[in-house]
Amino acid sequence: MKWEDLTTVEFDALDRTIPVFLNIAAIEQHGPHLPVATDALIGNHFLDRLDTVLGQQVLVLPQVKVCCSRHHLDFAGTLSVSHMTFLAYVTEVLNSVVHAGFKRIVVVNSHGGNQAIGQVLVEQFGSDNPGVTIAMATWWTLARTALAEISESGPFGVGHACEFETSLIQLIAPEKVRGPIPDGKHYVHTYEWAEGDMLRGAGGSVYRSMKDISGGSGIVGEPSYASPEKGQRISDAVVEQLIAVAKTLAPGTGPRP
């Protein structure tokens, strides 16, 4: 169910233990071939599919499109808010969800720049609301095992406007993909202990802007490996995991003993 499609009378009849899902996304540059709405399109796609499969077993909140993209501001078209603005805004949205009586919340993240502040959100909100279960799932970490079997581009091939994101937009909105798809692997190396991508976590982190990481291309990875067929496989893998999350949080269920 979509939150905004219901009437207030229909809300009164809902089981308040239904899990509520919120996508946090981004409006930011995605190289020369993908629209700035890429992360929002991807996040919306996953939750639309979840809603289609589970229907009245889940409640999907309106998407938060503009989030934390300051590291992309070297590129035209990027919109961003500060981490503190994001934290305050999303917290207040979720306060309304809890005020309405719902107790199980999943934040689904579709943008790398939201991961750190998203974790702060979960820890702070959970501490302030001890009767509420709140979790966050970033799509490429949630389905990492299956996605590793799909990727063909090797280390640093999946990062931003890459094999995965390009494949997903080719599936979701092929008319929005501008050709030709850029060739080659786009990644500027840094300290070995700070290197990683969507599938391979780094041992540590060092700040670099997207312009620095991409060498000015706005791409991190190898989009030439993309295809709509691969996009379907990625989508299936992620949605399968989201369904599993929803079912573990469904009414009458709880954490593993």
C-alpha cells in the first residue's frame, strides 16, 4: 500500500504492526549518460515492486528524493541538503509515522552519500523510540552475495553510474539513458586501505569528492558492462531480499530467538 493513496478513514482500519518502508534517494549527476534522478528512480522501482508483491502487507511512505549529495556539487544539476537538515527532516517524518501508531520502520537507501547519516538516523531514532523497531537497508549491501555473482566488471566496476546503476536505468526507464554508454573503467586510486566499491567494502575511509574519485567523468565503475537483462537480475535479487525483510517484520513475527 502507498501511504499517500489512503484516506484517513482507511488508516484507522490498518494493523499498526505492518512494516512501513521509506526510500531515501538523491538528485545528483550520474555521468553523461544517466539522469540526475537515477538514485530516486532506482529506489522507487524497488519499493514499487515490493508493494506489487506484498500489497496490504507493507506500507510505503512518499520518497525523500533530495538528500546528501554535497560531494557531487562540482557537477551541474546536483541538489543537496546538509546532513543535519536530512537528519532533522527525516526524523520528523518518522515521528509522524510513530505518532500514527506504526512500530516497524525500514529505511531503504539508494544513494551512497546517505549511508553514514542514515546510520546516525537509525541509532538516534531507535534510542529515542524504544518501543519502535527501525532498520536501514542499502540495496547493494542488502543483496551483496547475489549481486557479486551478477557483476562482470571486477574490482571498482560498480560504484556510481556504473555497471549496476546503468543496467537498472536501462531496465526501469530506457528512454532516459543517453548514448553512447561510456567505455573503460573510471576510478582514481587512493590509499590501498581506503579503496572499495559497492560490493567490496574499504578498510577505512578518506574524503574525496566525486570529481576526485571519478577523475572528472562523474562515473565510478565500468558502465559498458551494463544491460537491461542484467538490470532485471539485479532488481530480482534486491527485491527478493526486501521481501524477506518485510516478512521478518510482519505482524506476529519478531527477532530470531
